[in-house]
Amino acid sequence: MRIVIGCDTFPPDINGAARFAERLAGGLVRRGHEVHIIAPAYSKVHGRFIESHDGVDMIVHRIRSFRWYPHATLRYVWPWTFQKHANRLIANINPDAVHSQSQLIVGRYLSRAAKKHGVRLIATNHIMPENLIRYTVVIPSWFKKTAMRLAWLDAGRVLRLADYVTTPTRRAAELLEAASGLTGVLAISCGIDASKFANTNPTSNKPPRVLFVGRLDFEKHIHNLLKAVASLPAELGVLVEIVGDGSERKSLTALATDLGIAKSVTFLGHVTEEELPLAYERATVFAMPSIAELQSIATMEAMASGRPVVAADAMALPHLVHDGDNGYLFSPDDVEMFADRLNRIFTADEAELERLSENSLHLIQAHDINRTLDIFENLYRGEDSGDSTTDDNLEAYDQPIGQLNEILHNRVLQLRQAARDLREAATGLREKASDRFEEVQERLDDLRDEVVEGVRRAGKKVKRSMKKAAENFKATDE
């Protein structure tokens, strides 16, 4: 199939929607589909390119974009220009399906173009207008509720164009239906390739280390994490690692200093795909204090790494973090409760850490990206079998776990070992490729030196010939 994925944010942007679109596209390419990404350019350069994402090459149409200055990284395309461009792209690509990742500018006009050309349209909502309103023009406080209601209704009008509307969790689907007036929204997990993060390293609280991964924007409430850590007993020696960047980084750095924990907090910024699993492995616990997660890919990655999670009891996070099973929940903005839940993990014995770890690994199996890809492939074909939902929506997923039984325990151990073997094999291949590259590079260097030396010798020979010819000419002239 030929599939267009329309994104208002796509790597190198780092956020949940961008990462989902990248991994969805990568999975589809590996399954033999022709994928066209349509997304804002991340610089002044725009056009059609072959880019490498999620380990594969894909076609990316970069649309001329502009920086949205109230936000540190957000870019947008000019709507009136893109409307015509969207129609041309759909006409030229002639896709079997269009999959919109938002109802903003790119998603909005691609949706209209898809309907105009009679192309099947799937729309996935990753957006809560409440998260964007902070970075728009100043809206008076008395008008904010009305603005939110209008934004949700507008989202409904755009999403209603789609043949199928999806969102990552049932909780997010219920919110979308209630706020926008839509019905029949499908809950399909973003999915994850757990093998990329699974490891056999046991969770350790020596030293206690808490990790956050994500955008450093206000709605993530990372300030509560710093405050919670600052309130813990100093003798614990808690370390904090923060992966990501965003508009709040400067204020968070200043807050860490004000709280007296600056030496214990490391802002790593963006890290590579190779470095990210190692950050999870170093952590004792993953923290997600955000109040606006429609899922949370970073939390899923932490679970796949076998790490317990402490998260705000808000939006879709309780769907991933089962209180007392694979971590703990705390009331949003309750810093004291947040600190208490972190402390439970930092003071737990090895047996308890292993129980929490295995439960994370058990739960993440319901979010297998291959199941997600299967469902979307069916939707692209127009084949809604009535089973268009991922395993995390099955009744068994929400049942209390406590301690895994022997069968599930052994299954988790097998999965961990298989994932480790896969990662080691991949590492070996990368090392061989690196060695081969170095060997080829050495040969090229030798060849270049030979060519340079040959040119140098030829140059000297030419000079000698020219000199001799000049001497002969002078002798003849005399």
C-alpha cells in the first residue's frame, strides 16, 4: 500500500506524537509499504527528501515552516499556502490511505484533501488543546473555558472527516468523545518495540536514581519532581537525570539551584537512540508528574526497561501505572505524596524492586507495536473487523497483579533473555559494520595518498618536461 502520514510535528522534534509517527512509519516501511511523511521543515530547507528514521529510509515531504516564537521548538506551516499544496501532494502521490496525526494545520488540510480526492482517511488525536493554549496569544482568564470548549468542538469538526478516528487509550477516547461530540473513537495503543529497551540488569536503589524523559514544558510539571526530591532525606543521596529539552529548562535549572539540589540534578538534553536505553537502565525509578498525558511513550519505554514508575494520577497514566503493582500513583501537584511514593522505592529491598520490575515487564506486553501495526494496516484497507483495539483494553489488563505466578514469571524471564540476546546481536552487527567502515576508510585514505603522490610525481615530471622544452626552444632561437 501507499500511505501518507501527515504530521504537524515529526523528528527531529522530540515529543510523543512525533515519536509515534516515526515508529509507525518505520514499522510500515519494514512491512513493505511505501510511506510518505508530510511534515513541517525544521529549517529553511524544504522539499522532498529521503530521510532515515527508526532505522529505515523513507520519503519525507518537508513543507516550508516558520518558528512559533512563544514556544521553544514548535514550528508551523502557512495555512493558506499549504491548502493548495496539500491537494497537489495527494493528487501526485495518489495514496491508498491518509493517516493524519493532528487536527492542526498539516492534519487539517491533508484531511480535506483526502476527502476531496476520495482517499480513505484515518485520524489519530494526540492533542489536548489545554496544552497548546499556553503557547498561543494571551487569552483572558475569563475566556479560557470558552476557548477550550471551542477548540475541542473545532477538533471534532476536523476529525469527523475521517473514516476512523483513533487515540492511544480508552480514557483519551472517552475524553475526546465527551469534549468534541464524536462517537466510535477507537483506542489503539501507540505501541512499543519492547526489545529495544529490555535488559537483564536488575533495578537497584544503590544509588537511588530517578529519571524523567520528555519535553521540558510546563504541563509536564517537572518542577514537582524537583520539589519532591528536595524534600527527601539528604542521607538518601538521590540523583536526578532529566532527558529532553524545552521551554522550561532555564527555569528548572534555576529551581534546582534554589532548592539546593543542583549538584544532584543532571540535565542531559537530547540523547541518541543508543544512549536512551542506557538512561533507563541506570534509573531506580521513572517519574512522570505530567497532568496531560493521552498515553506516554516514555513511561512505556521505562516499563519495557523493567523499571517501576511513579506517576501523577491523571489522564491516561493510571492505565500504565497500576498502583502498588508496577509503581505508585500520587495526586497531581501533591508534592508530599509524590516524595512519599519515591521514597517507598528508594528504600525497598531487592525482592520488592524485582516484583515491581517484573510487573512493568508483564504489563508492557499488551502494548506490542506489531499489534498496533496490524490494526492500522486493516484500517488503511477499510477492514474494521470489530476487533480494532490493542490488548491493553482487555479486561485482564486491569486486574490486580500482586506477585506474578510462576508461568508469567518464567515468561518474563524468557522475554528478557531473548531481548538481551537480540540487542547483543544487533550490537555485534553494528561493531562489525563499524570495523568494516574503518577498513574501507583506511583503504580510501591509502588510495587518496597514492593518488596525491602520483599527481605530485606527474606534476614534477611535467615541470621537468616544460623546463627542458623551454631550454630547447631557447637554444633553437639562439
